[in-house]
Amino acid sequence: MGVQEDFDKAAEEAKGLPDGTSNDDKLSLYGLFKQGTVGDVDTGKPGIFDQKGRAKWDAWNAKKGMEKETAQKEYIALVRSLQEKYAK
């Protein structure tokens, strides 16, 4: 399989991570997913009253400049490590 196929598979598998997955891990996944699909952040930073939106925006913006394929590879590796971390 190519990187895109592995990325798509990892994205599906990430949906199966437990509810107890930490917010930091979820934000890392989000930032890499958005960078791997969209590229650099293309929206303005949400307002001060949207704390969840701001956290997600910050996680994505932290990956600014990273190549899409690199972000996809890091996302795949992160999903694998989280599956091991949260395996029961």
C-alpha cells in the first residue's frame, strides 16, 4: 500500500481509539490529520470564547510548513503508538 492508503486506513482505525484517549493525544492526531489532508492552516484563529476551536487550530498551526506526506507518515506512526498505548 502507498502512504495515502495507509493514512486512510489509520484514520479509520483512529476512530476506534478509546474515549479515555488524552486530549493532548487527540490534538496531536488532529493537527497531523489536518496537515496531511489540507496542508497549512487556512482559517483564522477562533475567538477567545471558543477554547476547543482555538486548541485545535493551535495543534494544526504547529504543523505549519510540514509536507503533507510527512504529516501523513507521522499520523500513521502516532495512530500505531496510541493503539499500543491504549490497548487493553
